[in-house]
Amino acid sequence: MENTTAPAPAPAFRSYVAVGDSFTEGMCDDLHPDGSYRGWADLVAARLAAATPGFRYANLAVRGKLIGQICDEQVGAAAAMGAELVTLAGGLNDVLRPGCDVAVVEARLGEAAEKLSAGPRRVVMFTSTDPTRRLKGSARLLPAILRMKEFVEELARQREEVVVVDLFSAPCFDDPRLWDEDRLHLSPEGHRRVAEAVLQALGFPASFDWRAPLPPAAPARRGARLRADLRWLRIHLGPWIVRRLTGRSSGDGRTPKRPELAPYEG
């Protein structure tokens, strides 16, 4: 007998606010005409805009922000906008710093989730990708990342408004082609996959398998790998260390790229 069951309709969100750090700001090689980054949050907004007339979108995320700064500078503003959908990502910048108090990070993240999930809105949160299989020296981060993963998943169990996108369990993010040259931010393909993961978590029909591995790549020659490592040390890791030692951040003086909840067509 032919199955005549109609597919479930895609959810409709008339407004969306993105909150977070560089992950959500969308730093990558894909740019809007105004020069701002086109990351996963923008791709999600474009899909929502295509499905819902009058859709509005704000992106308050700023690179380099710690969870305390996200809570103090973005969460209240996002909650006041009254959007039907909010994405919340933060805490990894804290974890990257030596001496991070994970309990404090969890407390502030929980505070943000509670404030943002109040009222009739859906909140999407994330588990971090696992850096240990692609970044040398990142094993020290794993205990904190696993602890944060459990914390976010427990939040979702306690609050039905919260949905978690589990990036940690997706081995496709071990592939360096999903990452920018700095090895900390996603490439355009990485952003495309996170956007699809968010949409599927919200109940949209799948456009593709975001967990699927990329086609095999030719192995890089040893000399090319060495040159890439040296370039990374000089251009990316070195300046990052200098900022930590001098107490500066890549987000100092920067403002959100979409500070108002405004119409968006992608």
C-alpha cells in the first residue's frame, strides 16, 4: 500500500537573534557585499527568511567575547527583542585560557539560557567539536569540553525550550577542510554544515547529511605541511598569544554586525 502520510510541515520562525562570539559572528572567507562575514547563523536566517514573509534577524555576536561579556553585553538585549528563536553559543574562549573556572562558565551560560528561554521562544545551544583529533596540544582542553557538553545536554533535559546541536559527536569536523587557515574558525563548508545541523535540530527537513565525510583528499606533502604549520604559528598562534599576554581581545572596540532585529532576505 502506498504511504500517503504527508511530511511534517517545517516550523515557522518570524524572528531570530544570534548571540555569541566568533563562532556565531561567522568568521570565514565567505563575505556579504558589505564585507561582513556570512556564517552559519546568516545561512540559518536566509533559510528562515525564505520560508516566512516578514522575517527579521539580528546577530549580536562579537569575536573574542568571554561568556561573562556575552551575558552582560548581549543576552539582555537579545531577550528584550522578543524573538521567537535564539541561538546561544559561548564559553569556548574561556576554556581556551589557562586557569579557566569551568563552574563559573557553566553558571553564566545557565543564566543566559534561563533568561533567553523565558517566554515563547526556542533556544538552540551547542556542544563543542572535539579538537583533540586535529589540533596538537589540545588534549588539555578535553576535560573542560566534556564537562561543558554534559552541562549543555542537562540544560536541554531540564528545559523543553532548549535544543542542543551536538557537534562533538560528528567526526566530519576532524577534517581540516571544514576549518579556516587559523584552525580555530570554521571554513565556509564548516559553516554550511553547522547551519544545516541547526535547521535539522529545529525540525526542518534535511537538505543534505551534514555529518557525512568529505571526499578523500590527496595527502599533503611533508614540506607543504611544515610550511603551513610555520605560517600558522607566525600569522595566527603568535598574535593570539600576544593578545593573551597583553590582556587584549580580537573583539575590542567591535560592535555587532546586525545589532537590530531587522528584515533579512539573505
